[in-house]
Amino acid sequence: MEANSPGNFAHPASPGSEAASRDFSTISPSAYSLLLMKGLTTIPYARQAAQLLIAPKPYEPTAVDRPPLFWARLMHFENRYWSIDQLMEQLPITNILELSSGFSFRGLALSRQQPVFYLDTDLPELIATKQQFVTALTREDNGNAAAPPGHYELQPLNVLDESAFEALIDRFPTGELLILNEGLLVYLDLAEKETLCRTIKKVLQRRGGYWITADIYIQKDLDPTLIDRQDAFSQFLQQHNIEEKKFPDFETAAEFFTRMGFIVDREAKTDVTKLSTWPRLLATITPDIQKKLFHTPKLQATWRLRIAAQ
């Protein structure tokens, strides 16, 4: 359920190819394109996953002639990914539940580095397809003598199904819980957001811990020259009524979470100069576009939430 961003990439490989034999046909065009876009970043496993999609052809995307909007959009997704890692730092919690992770491999990468217990979830069909990626990405690891320090597994989950949510929580060892999501709330209407908040609050009241969400998106009118409303991404947003499901402003977002029993513990800080896409964006924009981009208001934030004192 990740808010995906299509780019100018080819559609999935033909039926006779190696990639097609792994049956990636259930990947939506938007998710497919986003995977190939992220392969241009340093996000863990992004390039390897992109290579799997187009195998046996090599993954050699050109960075030439990409419009500024392409790089600005990709920089947004790259920053959103790392913003969650930023808020995870220095937390001693090893029980991690990621909600609606899409084709992100954060949990796989983390379990190869740290002794975490990581449950990676999304809707059943997506998880079935993602398992093929994970199997391929870990094939080399399976031959190593040393086992990874962490536990990682994929599990199907509809986040609005409270009983299924609670059942997954019971799989974790004792200890506090860290819940993550990157690209979920923008798909939920107000009533659905409230349902999810009530479930997460109940879980954190019982287990302790935090909820990190990168889905604090607000409604905002942008400079028309920075938007191509006819491209696939804009049409994707319109199709899913994403704009209407965003918060009106950050104050309203904070009030919503306060009403649902949460406190904003910390907000991720953005430094675009540290992103791998930053120099590529700079190389494509004119001074006029650069000025407009730097004066564009903040449209998204990543918050770490905790339960308010009772």
C-alpha cells in the first residue's frame, strides 16, 4: 500500500524471461516503476530488486535526460525512507512491526545487521509476490556459514483487522514494540485512520514502545510549473483520492493524534544534501526552478509517536 511513483521505465519482462518465471506479474505498474526508480538510490536492496525485475537484462538505467520532476520525486521517496531510520536510531527496541511495507526491504536489511525480531507485513497478494524477491535476494546468504543476527519474516496483514493485528503482536518475544509505516495513512479515510490508531494505541499500552509514521502529508497547492497533472503519478493520486485523505495542515495532524491518545515524541530532520539523488537533481534544474523548489512549503513529515500519559 505504498504511495508509489511511476517513472519512465518499461513494463514487466516478457513471459519467456527469467524475471517472468518468478511471476512478478501481480506488481502494479506504479509499484513496478517505483522499484526501478529506487534502484538509482542507495536504499538497501533497491538496486538488486530492480535487477530481479528486468533479468536477464542488466539493470542499467540512464540518468541522462531525466526531467527535474523525476529527480525531485525520487528524492522525496529516498528522504522518506531514511527519515524512518533516523527516528529508529538510539532506540533499544528490537521487536519491530512494519505495516504495509510494499516492496521495501528495510526489515531484510536490518535483520542482516542487528539482532532484531522483524515482522514485515502487507496484504496477502503483495506478500506472496514479495516472498519471491526475498527468496532471491537471500539465496547467497543461505550459503554462508554464519546465520544473520536477526529474525525476519513476511506476514500477511490487513491493518484494519484488529484481531489479525493482535494475533501478530503475540508472535513477538517479550519487550517493547516499534511499529513503522511508510505509505499507508494516505490511503485511509478519517474513520479508517481512527480505527488503526485505536488498534495501535491498545497494542502500545500493553507492550510499550513507539509508532513511527512517515505519512504526515498535508494538502497544499503547489506552483503549477512544478506539477505535471497528466503524468502517471498524478493520475494515480487522483484515482485513489490521495489529496482528499491528507491532513489539511500539520496542526490538524497533531490535533488528530492528540485526540487519538498519542504524543509527537520527535520529528525527523531533513538534510537533502546527504541524499544520493541530490546532486542529480541539482544537475538538471535551472536557477529559476531551483529557487521555486527551495521555496516550496513542506508537504510531508515523519513523526515518532508515543502513548500519552493516562
